[in-house]
Amino acid sequence: MGRFESISPLDSRYCSERLAEYLSEEARIRYQAKVEAELAKALAAEGICSEKIAKEIEEASKKVTAKEVYEGEKKTRHDIRALVNSIREKVSKEAKPFVHLSSTSYDIVDSSNSLRYKDATEKLVLPALLELEKTFIKIALREKGTVQIGRTHGQHAEPITFGFAIASYVSRLGSRIKGIEQAKGLLVGKFSGAVGAYNASSLLVKDPLKFEKGIMDGLGLKVSTSSSQVVEAEPTTDLIHAMISCFSVLANFADDMRNLQRSEIAEVGEAFEAGQVGSSTMPHKRNPINFENVKSFYKEFMPRMTTVYLDQISEHQRDLTNSASQRFIPEIIAGLVLSANRLNKVCAKLVVDRESMKRNFGKSSASIVAEPLYILLAFHGHPDAHETVKQLTLKADKEGKPLMEIVKGEASLKPYLEKFSKQQREIISDPEKYTGLAEKKTEILCSSWKKELGI
């Protein structure tokens, strides 16, 4: 079936060969075949079959395709048996008995999934996130001194810098990268048989636990500590949870940038490519399509975490209630990678309109001094500074005058104002200087995460 005959938009619109290498059906079959090959090596190590037979099975496993397995499944009505048959068709009569020997289907399925998700995390997810983190750090340091009005509840609050706003995402993304790295390292595989009690392997080897560990060592996986027919669900759940949590950070950032791109705010913008169209009917439009795409992806993939949690439940030693649903996990991974790559691309060319930031800041500059004014009045002994400044703010709003103009006309405040230091007077007369440690904190966060992540 061709690209445009597929049902999922991931295939027809978003997928790439790089993603398919780890997340496609072809990749799923390839990883399962790799586990079958590792089993053969372990059997040879135990003297159950020869090294020659193990090598024959390994070479045959490399030649299996998803197409032939799917064709075989039409007869077997069982995907792993179809895989086994495909391998058996490619080996000698002497080797056939040793293909899949002592294994149950989910020794293959769960071990191969863990290995595939581990590789996809190492080769796709983490590189994409680290590139985005580097871009965030670059913007944060470049804009560390660019004064911006901070916003809480959608309202103008206190001064910050744009670099400081980005540095918050440097920290949040950095912690999610570490979480994903940790979860990836805890993925497990198993070779404990149909109910997890090593019944079948006990017939063949003296130490089934050692036999299992040998297979997992060959695959580069930890051994499941308490498997039934399936591995315990928590390691995969934790990995996907870490990814969805990371996706939330990307979506939050995308939302912030999308809102800052609104016509009424216009503090940032996506760089338009030559020939790009913002609207089919309004030639002047320059829509925040990349940020909106990331939010849209998040809306699709975040709720799937509920299904991953539900897949933790399997009755007794095994039921099939997760067999279909867990096949969609690769789409979650693909969605995160695609969104990280998209954000990195648009942020690398992010347009920061410093004049617009200054203009927006100016809309509230007269009232911003309310907080430092009340704190400094209280510091210098005023008995009811907060209420006094609040009333003066209301008066300034009513008369349409700057707050400090009203304050200077209040004779009762003069004794306290005279106690202000030169630096304190500068802050209440020039609110652009009231940015606290925004610039320093930006430098600290960026330096810390560069060191922590080795970037």
C-alpha cells in the first residue's frame, strides 16, 4: 500500500524514513527477528544446538520481511507463529527444530518492544530534544537582557526579560530529558515462558535464570524482575509517561509563543519562507502554524497516556486486552519526535520584536512601580504601605495619571521617600530596571543545564 493509501496521517503526511527505521511495522518485525536470533545464540551457548545452526538462524532472521510475515499470518492467525515460520522456511532441516525453541510469543514481543523503544529513544527522541534544548539556551542567552512585561492570569504583572522566560523552558525541558534518559535505562525484557515460571526452559537448561540473562545481555536489556507471560508493564509505562510529560512542556512553550504572536501583542513571530501562504483568502495573514501544530499533536497524543495506564492491567498471567492498544505506542514516540524537530526548526529562526516588547511594557510602566514602591515604603517604616499604595493606584487610574506623579503629591509619603537610596529611587522612576535576578538566573540555568546534559 502506498503512502497516500494509508489511513494514519502519520504515514501519509508526517512520517520519514528515519522514524520508520524504528517505529514502522517493518521495524517491529525486524526487532522480533533479532530476539529470535539471540535465542538461537543462547541455545548454542548451552550446547543445545551448534554454533553453525545458531548462525544459520541469525542470518535467516535478518532476511525476514513484514510483508511475508503478514502473508503467513493469514494462515496461522498468529503473528509470532507466522514470524517463526518465515524464519524456518529460510533454514536447513537440521536448524528448523531450534527456531523459537523454549520461547513463548511474548518472550519475543515484549523483549523486542523494549529493545525497539530503547533504540528509538536513544536514536530519535533524545537527539531531537537535545537539539531543541540547545536552541532554547541560545535564545535565552541572546535575549537575557531584553526587557519584557511578565504576565500572570493574562494580565501585565512585573518586569522580566524574554531570555528569563525562555530559560524557564530550558530548565523544564532539561529535567524531562533526564527523566526520559532514566526511564529508557530501566526497560526490561524476559525469557520466562508462557506463565513466567520458566517451565519450558527448565526442560532444556540447568539454570533458566542464567539462560534468560544471557539473552538479555546479548540484546542490551535488563531482565524483568517479575514477569508473567508478559514483562511487568511499569517500565514501558514510565518511559511513555516521561515522554508525555515532556510533550506537555513543548505544548506549553508552543502556547506561549503562539500567544505572543497575536496581533495585539506581536512580540515574537515565525519566520516566513518564500512562497509561504498564511491564509487561502487573506494575503496579509502570517499564522503561527508551527506552534499550533505542536499543540495539535499534543492534544492527539497526550490522552493516549490513559490507554498506556490501562494496559498495565492484565488478568492473572496474561490476557489480550493490551494486544491491539500497545501497537499504537510507536505513534506517541513519533509524535514527540516530530514536534521537537518542528519546534527546533521554527525557534532557530524565531523573530523577536524588541520594539514591540518595549511598547507593550510601556503600557504598564506607570503602574509597575506599585510593588517595589510598597515594599520599599514598608522597609522604611510606613505602617500601612500596601493599602496606601493600592489607594494611590486607584486614584492614578481614575485621574489617568502616572502613579509616581500621584505619589510625589502626597506630603505624608515624603519622609519615607527621602530615605530611599539612589538605587531604590532609580527603580521606582525607571521600572525597566526592576527585573530582579532575571538576567543572572537566565545565565545560571543555561550554564547548569549545558553542564548537566553535556551540550
